[in-house]
Amino acid sequence: MRRTTTTVRSILLLGSALAAIPAAAQTTSSTAPPSTETAPTPETATAASEETGENIVVTARRREESVIDVPIAMSVVSGDLLEKQGAVDITALQDKTPNLTLQIARGSNSTLIAFSRGVGQQDPLWGFEPGVGLYIDDVYVARPQGAVLDIFDVERVEVLRGPQGTLYGRNTIGGAIKYVTKRLGHDVSGMVRGSYGSYNQFDLVGQIALPITDTLSIGAAVARYKRDGFGTNLTTGADQYDKDVIAARVSAEWSPTDAIFVRLAGDRTLDKSNPRHGTRLVGNGGDPRYAPTASVYDTRAGIGDNNRVLAQGLSLTGEFGLSDTLTFKTISAYRDGQTDTVIDFDNTALPTLDVPAYYEDWQFTQELQLLFQGSRVQGVFGLYYLDARASGAFDTVLGLLNTTTLTSGSVKTKSYAAFGDFSVDVTDQLKVSAGLRYTKDDKTGTVFRRNYTGIRSPRFGNAAAVPGLIRTDYTNSRSFDQVTPRISISYEPRRDLNLYASWGKGFKSGGFDMRGDAVFTPTTVNGYDPEKISSYELGLKGAFLDRTLFLNLAGYYSRYTDQQVTIQVPNVAGGIASFVDNAGKADIYGVEIEARAVPSRWFSAQASFGYTHAKYLEFLTFINGGTTPVDVANQRVFQNTPRFTAAASFTASTGFAGGTISITPEVTLRSDYTLFEIPTPALDQDGYALVNASANWISGDGHYRVAMNLRNLADQRYRVGGYNFPGAVFGNSIIGYYGPPRTATATFEVRF
């Protein structure tokens, strides 16, 4: 693997931190946290749990239970810890979770790209389904636009790795991310937090909860994020990689009895940050207009800087205790979003390869659950319904040819599912769990694609454009159904030790290629098939050394079939041709290790390591316009899947100025990875390491917090996305998008 000098030094530092954990765990065992019925999670937990060993309760299996009892590889990260370590949004989870990639999509500021164990979705176009499901308080977020959630008003985030098809359904074949917000309670409480940092960053967050009566509480949280850009648009003077976001949540909770809980919640996020145009990685002959910029954060894009992303939703959740063992739960939700944006693929003042675009979507979901909690049997049975529509349009402008291709369309989805998952305590030590889900999707896709002579089509403001060949014009419907089972066996040879084995299936729904060109690929009108995965896992979760060392181990093997791969290739006659392959089959296997040492309440250390080996066994695609698919498995690799991920950090605390001060240095490592299935040396990212550090002072009464967060201390440059459109007609447009540079942020927080 290729390495920079900085990366090598960081790896050595990481190795030292890893080696130090067992030694730290063997010291001062007399100061271990007090024993409780179940062990705390080895993953990151709340500050209280770090110091007292409190039980960490999760809802990974749709019911509350200790994380150590859940036979699923998962990480739990508290919102408080993310805030203390300066995490801006949920993409910071990739630094704390093995074999996970979470990135902001190329050309956007709030569209999420997610991969877990090699499975995910890079193409965020409307109509394509994610491979890692995102949930906000059990409400499924069907589209990646607006899914880069900021860290505020969050209690914890649960990251479930591996297929979750039984309990979470379609489109969770790589895993699921659950964003769990805080309940209001029945006491007056609030928080105000202000931050100022590099690039004139100014963040302001406020939360309040007010009891109206003994049974009714209302609450609100508002966040304003503002930051100048890391770079500049040298053509327009606008900021590049800036941030301009306002987000809010409001909720009301009613609990007339201990057996009834009802929550009405709404959220809205408006992102008006400038579009990220990326930076050119290569020139175009000797033309200075196409030369790369001196800074990777600068651009020469001339398409403009207008960008607006709106995401909002409303949900109603009710929990009703029917008896001591039965609880009925209902979750009703509506979400919608709109995006107006521009992408300058050539990164010049010229319209060589420009794409103005808009997207919009809405979804309604209804889920019913019946939960059973007996002394020996626990489980859930549920019904699920989704009604959704996603649509959009974009121009592909080829300025050197004075042509434009308009692409527009929509996809309507109705999904129905029934599921059940039950666990049986065969003995006090042996538990067996089994689940099954049946899902049926009905989809209708409409795609229109037409050539125009002129710069932009009438849809995007050029009424004088001359209509040309209609390349695609169809509406088609397809149905997909699938059964996704899961079985697990857990054995607890002693208290605080769980050994488990599991097998499960998942699938991602089929659909229609919204970019499909029926002239180049006539079969696009037939759509593409679902992809499927079957995964085996062996794991261990336990506490050792008088509960000063907590360890999670997982090994897995997956057979991945019919993977949906989006291929975009330049074509002079029609701009950029797109098609979706169901790419044969692949094997994926790997290991994951998470460790946490808590030798005293004043010191803790944590480390994680992930290894993924993903290899195509068959990859069928059409080459050079051929009509017979060709197997190119030996020429394809898994995108956004580094073979190794690792992280290590420790937190040291001491009394100071009537409160407690804590220092946390952190190193994270990712090995080489490619951005597309076809290796592209100009785009693919070498292995790199990031070094972060944070310091927090909390007053003795817990009302005040002062923090300093330093991120990317080595000022590492690393690509998180890119486009590859070589050739003179396309301006030899090979462009990259980069993660944030070194930043420092100071924070002051007041709680009441």
C-alpha cells in the first residue's frame, strides 16, 4: 500500500496506543466501575456510563435490551461524546466504527454516501436506493439528500453492521444507522451552546424542554451553522466548502399513565451552502483555463453558486402497554425534500461539462409493532407500509459541441412488509433467536431523455434551444418481493460474556435507471433487478479483568449477488451514457475488533480495527456497445471499501478549577481505497491517517462546559469523491472532492 510519511508516523502512533490498552486495563482494578446486571458497551458510551458502568440500553432489535445481549455487530456512540469531540455531523461516525464509510456526496453539502462492509450506494440520484438504511427515531429516511444529519438534540447513534433485512427490511443489506433523539421528560431543562473556530466558523445551538402539565411536555431545538469556505471559486469569488445551515426540531410528548407514551415531532433542515464544485486533478493539453488550482479547495467553476437543499418531516409515535408483557407501538411519518443545485464537472469558467439539476421527493410510512416481553420469550411482530415518490431533472451541457441532453423522470414506490423476530431463553445460558420478513415492492419509473442544440434546455432557462433526438421516453412498472430470514444462537458461559453465531439475508430493491439512454442501451426500459446478500457472523461481547476491559469481536462472511453498479461513460453523440449493471456475485469477509479499557474513572482508552476483503467472482457488463455481457471480474474492485480501518484514543481526566478537565487525543487510519469499481489512479485515494484532539472542562454542577477541538492536526489532504470524464470533448474532466483541512473550534455551553 502507498503511504505518505505522515501516514507512517500516524500508524506507529496508532500501534502504540493499541498496545497500551491491555496494559492500562490491568492497572488500578480496585477503581473499576461498580458492577451492574449487564456490562456496558465496549463501544463509546455516555459520560455517565464511562465512569459508573451503567447499562447501555439499545433498540437494535426493536425492543429495549442491553447492548451486550444483542447478537449483532454494532457500535453505540452517545450524542454527548460526539459533541465533546467536536463532531460536526454523522460522517464522524466512520472514525469510530470499523469497516464503515460515511462521506458527504461529491458536489453536495448534505447528501450522504454510506458503505458498511463493502456494501452501500454512491450514486445519490433520485430513484436509486441506499444500501445502508438511515433511521431517525425509527422513521426510515428513503433518500440520501439532506441525510447528513448534524449533531444536536441526539441521545445516541446506533450503527448496526451487516444485513438487517428481517427487522429493518429492504435497503439495509449493508447495515443500518439509527439516530435516536432525546426524550423531553417532565422537568424543565435546556441548553445553549456557542462555538467559534477556523474559517470564521460560528455555530449556535439551543434546546429547551418545558412541562405544560404533569403529563404533557413540549420541547424545541434550533441549530445555526455558519462557516466561510475552505477555498474560493476563482471565477465568481464565492466560497468553496462553506457551510450555511439552519435546522430545527420541535416535539410534544404526552404520558397520561406509565403505560402510555405519545410523541408528535417535526424537523426541518435548510442548507444554503454553496455547491462544492471540486477541483481539477489534471489539465487539458496546455490550455491554462483547465489547469489545476494551487489549493485543492479552490475551483474555477463558472456555472454559478446557487444551491438550496430542504429536508423536513413530521412523525407521530405511540406506545401503549396492553399488559405486563404486551406493548403496542405505532409510528406514522411523512417526509419530503427539495434540492436545487448546479455541478460544474469541468471546473472552468466555460460550460464545457456543466450540470444544473433539481430533485424532489416525499414519503409516507406507517409501521405497527406488537412487542412481547416474557420471562423466557421476547420478540416483536410488525407490519410496514411505504408510499413514496422521487423525481428530478438535470441538463448535461457539452459546451464545446453546443449541445445539451435533458434527463428527467420519476419513480413511484409502494412497499409492504410483515415481519417477526423472537428470542427464546432455552436455558439461563443459551438463547435462540429467529426472525422472518416478507417484503413486496411495486415501482413505476418514468424516464425522459432528449438532445438539444444550445447551452441548456428550455427546462433550465434556454427557451431558444433547438429540440433534437428523443433518446429515452418510457413509463414502466415492476414488482419485487423477497423473504429475508435471520437466525442467531447466543451462549453466555458466565456473566458479562456473550458468544453468538448468526446468519441472515438482506436485499436492496430493484428499479429503473433514471439516466438510462434507450438509444445506447435499449434494455434500460426493463429496469434492473434487486441485489441480495447472505451473511454469516461469529461474535463475542464481554467484560474482563474485573470489568476494566470490554471487548467486542466479530468475524463475518457474505455472499453478495446481483450487485447494482452504476456505470457512466462519456459518449460524444449523447453526452454521458449511463446504465446499471447487476454485477454477478462477490465474496466479502472480514473481522472487527472494538476494545475499551476503564481502569479508573479518571482514565479510559478505546480502540477499533476493521478488516474487509471484498472480491468479485463474477462481474457481467456490456463492453463497447456489445450485445453479449462479458465477465470483467478481474478488472473490477469494490469502491469506498478500504481493506483496513483503525482508530485509537484515550481520555485522561482530573479535577480542575472546581470541575473536571478531560483531554482526548485520537488517531484514525484508513488504507487505500478506490472511488469507483474501475481503478482510476488519478482519483483513487492512498491510505491516510487523521489526528484529532479535544479538551473539555465541565463545572462541578454540570451546568457549564468549555471545550477546544482540533481536527486533522496534520492538515492531511484526502479525497472523498470524484468524477472521471476524460477526453477533449469533456475537457478532460477528472475532478476530486476533499475532506476538511486542519481546524480548531472553541465551544462554550450552558445547561440548566
